[in-house]
Amino acid sequence: MQTARINKELEVFIAGVGATQSLLMAFYSFYERKKDYRNLLLCLFFVAITIRLAKSILWVYLDSTPIWVINFGFMAHAVSGPALFLYALHFLFPRKWSWFNLLHFLPGVLLLLSITTLSLDGFWYAGGYTSLLFHQISYSFLGLILLGVHFFSKRSTPLTHSHIIWILSLLIGTAVFQFLYFSNYILGITPYLLGPIIYLPFIYFLAFLLFKNPSLLKYNPSKKHQNIKLSERELNAHVKQLNLLMQEQKLFLDPNCTLNKVGKALKLPSYLVSYIVNNGIGKSFPDFLNGYRIEEAKQKLLHPDYAHIKIANIAYDCGFNSLSSFNSFFKKTENTTPSKFRDNHS
């Protein structure tokens, strides 16, 4: 087993910061549970990863670590894979919770019951750790399969762009994290603490996504979406009709534009408009509206008649409720600020 070659204190610091942030994510997921068992699964996943990271630090730098602490860390490792898999399963394919799902945690329960008896030479080095790593990499692989099935299935519950990035980052990032432990012990090609080190930017990226969009933990797709059956031709026709409406009536200029208002203009139910935007255009409804608002703002910023108009006034005229949200979305889509955009094209 290889160990990382960087400064010892730096290794501990990076792994420790990652574990701390993971624990904070666990607390946040628990706080947002609100009768949503998916967030409890996510909380369990982050707690398990926190314990696993702490065990890795102790394993490398504290020779006198009690065996039960080591076993507790391995137990947490065994729980992390099933917890994330079940979260992804019920996130991508919403369904009622079944108590049979608890069978996924049976290996973790058995390890917990044996926490004081399992030894390194008699169990972990004798195939126990190898089995654990294959167990976890299998769950990561199954999670990625779920993601692929969801993307290619026409009957899948629609996801917003933000939710796609969230679940994609969560599954791929964790798969990389699990593989690094696997490649260290099974393949012998990566340092032992590379997993905890790589985990740091991953967990902070997830925290950033939650900071930008707290609704990621409040995903509750309408049951009506699950009953919608539109052919690709019909969906494309509705998308064309929706875009034509926006171009001609410019409903997006209304800062209080809602799905209901757009639905009335199209003579369609609001849930169907939501489905068309999510699946036909691949955006959330707010992102869809703001996309049109940004294009309108760009035209005004470039037009000579608006050369002396304040950017804030242009933002409000284009349907934004605040200058900060306008600046944020403008920079996100154009990779520059509105003022620089105007200066560069003047």
C-alpha cells in the first residue's frame, strides 16, 4: 500500500478539512429532511464518509489507534455505498420507501456487531478489505447505471438542469473517491490519502451547488409529470410554440411571470409547460425566463439609444427583480459583467 508523498501536516490538514465539510453537509441534509427520507439517506452518506476520512487520518498517523476505531471506520465505508445508491435510486426514480431497502445495509450492520472482534491479520488482510472495496465500487457502478437509465428512459421523471448537475456530480465524484481507495489497495497505483485529498474539492463543489440552489434538497417532482406522454414530435412542436410566444409577446419582461401565466397564454396546463421547459429545452423555468431576459438586456446594452441608461434600469426593464441577480446570471451565461460587456462592444 502506497502512502502520499506530500508534507505530513498538509495531508492531515486537507483530509481534516474535507471531513469537516462533509460533516457540515450531513448536518445540512438532516436539517432539510422535512419528512423526505432521501435527505436522511444523504445525511447518512455524508456521515459515513466523514467517519471514513477520520479513520484514514488515524490509520496513517496514529499507530496506537484501537482496533474498534479502525473497524468502525470500515463499517462506515460499507454504509456509504448503499446510502448513496438508495438516495440516487429514489432521487432519479421517485417511489415509496420500502423496508426491504434496509437489506443493503446488512454488511455494515454485521461489521458493527463485530466491531471489537475483527482483527487486521485475521480478517481485513485475509480478504475482508478486498471484499469491502469491491462491494463499494459495485455500488458506485450501479449508481452510474441508474444515471444512464434515467437519461435514456423516456418515462423518467424530468430533472431540472441544476438537479442534473447535482446528482451527476454526486455520483461521479463519489465513484472517483471510491476508486482511489480501490486502486490503492487492489491495484497499488495510487497513494492511500489521495482519496481524502481529492475529496476536498469535490465536497466543496457540492457545498457551492447547495449554496447557489438550496432547492436541490427539496426536489419533489409533480406526479402529473409522471403521467405525461408526449412524442418527440409533439414535444418539439410545443417548444417551438413556447419560444414563438416569448419572442412575440415577451412575457419574460414581467418580473412576476409564472408558469400559470405562460400556461394561460399557451392554453396549456402549468404542469405541462413545466414539463416542456424541463424536457424539451433542458432548463428550469427560471433559467428559461432569465435566458430571454439576458438576450433582451444584451440588445439594450449594445443599442446607442441606451448608451446613457444605467445598467440597473436595463435590468429592471428586462424583467429582473434585482441588480444582483441580473449581474450573477449575466456573468454566468456570458462569462463577463454587464458593464464590461457594454464597454467591450462600445
